[in-house]
Amino acid sequence: MNNCGLKAKVFVPCVSGGNNVLFTGSTNGCSLLDKFVSQEPAGQIGKQKLTVSKQLAKIEAAYLRFDRWWRAGNDSARMDDQYDKALEEIAGRDCTADEIDMFAIGLNKFKDWNGETAGYFLSALINSSTEREFTLHVSHLEGKLLMLGYMNRKNVTVYGDCEGVGAGMESGTLVLHGNISRDTGLGMKGGRIVVHGDTGICVGGHMTGGCIIVMGSAGDFVGGGMRGGRIEIGKNAGEQLGHEMKFGHILVRGSVGDKAGAFMEDGRIIILGDSGNLTGWGMQKGSIYVRGYAKGEVGERMAGGKLTILGRISGISYELKGGEIWQGKMLVVRDGHRLWWR
């Protein structure tokens, strides 16, 4: 009994040498692979392949029109305008998840295919489809997809490296089995992004909602300017974590680089490892918690907020304007004035 809600496929043995013949009643001439090839009813195979080929040809033609438009001086157009143009070329076509994956797999056939136009176009195809679940296999491509998952509202799993995934994401999930070079979840509004790999700079930049989980490490400017949502980094992060963040929550399970919480205006940062030099630099409000060691001077130009270092503090800046600094349970700076130090 099939309780998964999925259409069950019937597996029957076939004669060796193909999947488009009728079973003769004997498996003696079959290879092991041939015996368990998914079978389609006789007489329908050619028709289905022809239908898929026609649909794929229409998808490819629409992509080429969009790519020509982009290359004709529109490469600097606003992100929304590029996405809208991709939607226009699709013209409301409802493609299946398999057809969209087949298009993505075949991108190498286009000479000098562009990762940005392909990313916008795939995003438009996915959001326009009536299906909810999608899987894309792009690890073999000669280049990276950019802007995949733009304005995403579906559940998408991607195998391969990308760049700029989930920009403006509204809902649904993006699960990436690969590395993301930069701009993961730029301006995302909702949904969930999970990266089974590492990410480059600017994870969650200016995001207002949703959740980003990176299993590996991240580059500089994680959560820069974020206004809401949650970011979790499984390993380490680079410099200026939470730079100018307005609100939200950032958790780093490893260590971070210099200037964590630089000029943050609100929100919460938790660092379970060590923190680099100048933690809380220019901090205005919010809270930073460091379970490990804080290198260099902490709190330089700090004007407000709360900074808690559970481990050793290398030094406290003399350029303090306000805020609180705690070493464990001991308050060492209040309103910018040292109460106790060493």
C-alpha cells in the first residue's frame, strides 16, 4: 500500500537492450539493470517522450528570448524587472518539476550560457508551476547559477554550487547541497534556507524575516543590515558579523573575525567560540554574547547595548561612549565608564 501520497511506479522485467519493448515472459536474456528499469505501458512511451520534447523546446526558446533581452543592454536592470521579464517570456506556462529539472540539466548545451539569466528564468519557472516540490541537479554545469530562488514560494532542493540564492524569498524552503559563494538570502522576507556546505560573504544581508541555516562556515558581513529573521552558522564566520543589523537573531557555533556587531542598532548575536578584535565596535543597541575569548580591545566607540564575554577579555577600549560590558557575571563597564578592570 502506498501511503506517501506519491504515484507508484511499476517495475517489471524487460528484454535486454532497452526499455521500450514488451516483456517476453523470460528474464534469461536480461542484464541486472534491465530487469529493474521503470516501465511505461506499451504504446505510450513515444507519445510521452514527444510531449516532453515539445514542452522542453518551448522552455528553451523562451529562455533564449530572455537571454537575448538581458544581453541587449538590460543586464543592469533592477532585479524585479529582470524577473518580470522572465515571467513575461514564460507567458503563464505551467511546467512540471521534471521538465524544469531537465531544462536545468541541459544548460550546458547553450554556448556561453549565463548564470544570472538562468537563475532568474528557473525562479520564474518554479514559481509559475502549480507543483510544490522541485529538485534541480546542476553540479555538472560549467559555471554557477545566480539568483536561483528569487522571490521563492516553493520547496526546492538543489544539488550543486550556486551564488545569490533566495534573494527576496517569500516562503517555502531552499535546501542547497553545495557551496554558495555570496549573497545567500539577500533581502529575504520569509521561508527557510538550509545550506549543506559553506557560504561566502553577505549571508542574510538586509533580510526582514525567515531563517537561514548554514551547516559549514560563512564569510564576512553575515546579517549585515538585517531587520528581522534568524541566521545560524554551524562553524565559523568572518569579519563584521551583524554589521549595522537593525533587528533579528544571529547564532554562530564556531568563532568569528574582527568587529563583530559593528554599529549594530538592535538584535541579538550569540558566538559560541572566540571573537576577533574590536568586538562591539560602534555598537548602538542590542546584545552580543561571546562564550569564548575576546581578542584585542572590546567596545571601541560603543555607545549602547550589552556586551557579555564569558571567557577572557584581552582588553577594553578607552573610547567608550555608553553601554554595558560584562565579563561573565561581573559588570566591568556601565554607561561607558569602567567599574573594574583587572
